[in-house]
Amino acid sequence: MEKIVSLCKRRGFVYPSSEIYGGIGGFWDFGPLGVLMKNNIKQLWWKTMVEEKENIFGLDSTVIHHPKVWEASGHLASFTDPLRECKSCHKRFRADKLTREKCPECGGELTEVKQFNLMFETYVGPAKETANKAYLRPETCQGIFINFANVVDCMRPKLPFGIAQIGKGFRNEITTGDFIFRDREFEMMELEFFVRPGEDEKWHDYWIKERLKWHQEMGIKKDNLRLFEHPKESLAHYSKRTVDIEYKFPFGWAELEGIANRTDFDLKNHSKFSGKDLSFQDENGEKFYPFVIEPSIGVERIMLALLLDAYREEKNNKVTRVILSLNPKVSPIKVAVFPLLANKPDLIKLARRIYEDLRKDFMVAWDDRGNIGKRYFSQDEIGTPWCVTVDFQSLEDKTVTVRDRETTKQERMGIDKLKEFFENKLK
Ligand code: ATP
């Protein structure tokens, strides 16, 4: 983990937020490479969950909703974690994560367990009055439930169908840590898949399989993934059954994605609290509240798993090569272009032309510093799958070398073949 944290800082993936002021716990900024990687993850999720599916629609709702939403959803009453405070050093801990009765920091005595609500409060409008109190959403799915009737009216879907959303979530976590694993501000990718009651268990199993497949397609090793069935007594207030996809993090197996059967809890409660009928009428005129299956995952959490899973070191003659063996679709940079030597105008001219050309279709990097070996190493460390080098032969026969990150083998090919080659690789 320490190696990943340092690589992320050094190479521009992740910075502690407000670092010049000493940082702020649980908040992280994403640098030039981090933002590219996050965008790739979100795009790949959206492609599988929305674009490739006929019956799943996208949505982008606000972060702040009418405060009644959180009453209806049960979050005001139940979106809490158990909290204990040390009577000596006043540090606060999540009671369910404590392994002993004493303060883990100073050994002091702990208070009784209190329930702590994780929602951030804010005020809407110019007066800081209770009547104006609102909350930053701790999950994106309530925006989906409150727009359920809007989407049904516009799209006229048949069951089963889904509504998907990617957006920021905020949780005032009692303790953060483990780098970007548990944050106070993060991005969520959520699907609410509405099904006929009675078919919910079948669809739940379907989504568990689909999502597990997706993680493997993203490049995560099979052995580092497993399913965890939540025991009945620890289920969230809305859930009939929840299965987590867990990843083997360096600190142990932990939740990567939750897949919950939320039943008809949310639609029913929003109908009750808002007075608007959110039931669904099927093609036979039958009216009922659909059940909902929800795969929900944090972008930062899968990003951390992908980085950890891809990281490897190769030792050769006392030289260590650090490689991020990322799936090329996830890699921030797809291709790096180099002139063999930085002081030969002809090489630079041709290499720049190739670089400008490939940029139209791919995320491409340019590097003309140091020697070629160092440039390869530098790209390996950020997971760039291919490096193109323009050498003296290139000037004569319009060919270049393409070096593969995994094999380190170089292949010669025509400059006019490059675009097609990378397109095929990225398919
Ligand atoms: P935990 O019990 O670990 O606090 P949770 O069960 O409350 O988590 P969910 O409500 O199931 O988490 O959240 C769905 C997904 O959102 C998680 O699987 C995770 O990927 C992501 N997520 C939740 N909380 C955070 C957080 N604080 N930081 C980053 N990602 C998060």
C-alpha cells in the first residue's frame, strides 16, 4: 500500500486534498493521471451498464435533495455508525471495528456506544435555520427513486428495466484511512434495476454474476475477488439480501461493491411521504411497486483495487522495474511516443507528427528526456501499454518500433499501421 500511495503522489494520480494546509482527512484530489484513470473507469462502467443494455437509462440528479427525501429513505433515522470516544484522548472510533475494550491510541477508557449519523448537513438559502437544513447525499440512488415516475413517463419501459447514475456521494465517516478506500467525499456508480416482485431473487443472482464478470474484465485477478453474503442481522434497513464483492486488499478482504435487494422499500416510502403514486402499471393494467436490485460501487475504491492488483516489480541485474499491469482500457495513457535522440531535428519532426496524429484518437504522451530505457521504465510505472520509438530507420522506410509493456518486446511496423494496431488492441 505504501508503494502505491507514493507512486500515486509522485506520478500525479492522487494528492491529499488541501495538502498545503496540512490536508483534510478523508478528502483526496485526483491529478492529471488520476483523472484520466477515473474517467476510464466511469466510461467502462457506463458502457457495460447503460450503453450495451437496451433497458437501462441514465440519469444525473442533484447532490442536494428536498430534506424529506432522507426522512422517507430512512437515512435520517438509520444511516448511522456506532461510535465510541476515548475519555482520555477524545479520539473517536467506529465501535464495530474495535477489537478491544480500550482506546487503540492511548489505552484509555471508552464511552458507551452512541449512534452517529453519517450525513453531512448544510443550509439552503441565506438563513441558517432548521427549516432550511439539507443534506449532501450519502448515496446517489435516492435521486433515481424520486425521478422514477419521470423516467417511466418519458421512456415507457417494460419491466425489468434500470436507471443508472454516476455522481458524488458524501459520508462523514467516523474514521477514514487506508488511502482512498474510505473517503468522506467520493464518486459512486449505481444502478437501480426494477423487477416484478417474485422475480427479484432471480435478478439478484443475475447481477451478482454480471458484476463479478465485470471486475474480471477490468483486469482484477480472479483469486483476489470473492463474494460475501451479509448475515440477516447486519443488513441495511431497506435490504432483503445483500451480497458484497470483496477484494483482497493489503489490510484484508473488504467490500469493493455491494449488490442489494432493496425490495420495494424506497418507492413505497417515497409514495407515502410525497403523496405521489410511484407504483408501476404493467401492460396488463396491473399496478404494483416493483422490487429493486442495486449494484453499487465507489470509483475510488475500484481504482485502488485496480492499482494494487496491477502493481508488480521485476528485478533484473539489481535494477528494479516497476510495472502497473493495468488493462489498457483502464491505463491513463495508451501510447507514449519518443524520438530515439532528443538532439536530432529530423527524428523529432517525424516523432512529433506521429504524436500529433495519434492524439486525435488516443490519450498519448510525449517524452524526449533522458535515455530510451529510462523513458520505457517511466511509462511502465504508470501502466502505459505501448511505446512508439522513432529511430534513424524510421526516416528511411517510414517504420517505427512499438514496445509492449508486458513482454518488453519491440515490433517494427509501418507508421500508417499504428492507428489500426492500437484500435484493435483496445477493442
Ligand atoms: P461500510 O460498511 O464499509 O461503511 P457500506 O456497506 O456502508 O460500507 P455501501 O452503502 O454498500 O457501503 O456503499 C456502496 C459502495 O460505495 C461500496 O461498496 C464502496 O465501493 C463505495 N463506498 C461506500 N462508502 C465509501 C467511502 N466512504 N469511500 C469510498 N467508497 C465508498
